[in-house]
Amino acid sequence: MADTLLQYFDQNPGRLINKWLHYFAIYERHFEKYRGKPIRLLEYGVSHGGSLQMWRYYFGPTAQIIGVDIDPRCAAFAEAGIEIVIG
């Protein structure tokens, strides 16, 4: 589905996500081929942790999502399939 990420963003069941809307079509075009595969994704800037949950949903249960932030409070956003690195 071409609008999977945008639909997730619009119906966001988790933490706050801050993304520019025009990025979603670009993400889908470049990342769709990796869905359901055992990928490792690294995102700098955790903020509220919502985009990490979005990536976990999008790529599926075999994906390893890693968020990096300098704010030690972000460590609280670690959960199954989502690792937080402070640094």
C-alpha cells in the first residue's frame, strides 16, 4: 500500500511523531522493498519516540530499530524491537 506510513501518521496510536508530510511518499518509494525483512534502521534524534514506533510498525517484527539521542530521558522509549542509545 502506497500510503502506509501516512496512514499510520494520521491515525498514530503511539507516541508523538514529528515528520514533514511530503517525506512520506519518498520514504515509501525507497523503503517499501525492505518491508518484512530483517533490516537494521538507525535514526538520530529520538525526540518523543514516535517515529521509532512508526518504523517498527512499517518494517515489521524482524526489523531492529535503533534510536540515538543525547537526552538520557529518551532511554525510557526502549521497547521490544526498539533500542535506544544515549550519546
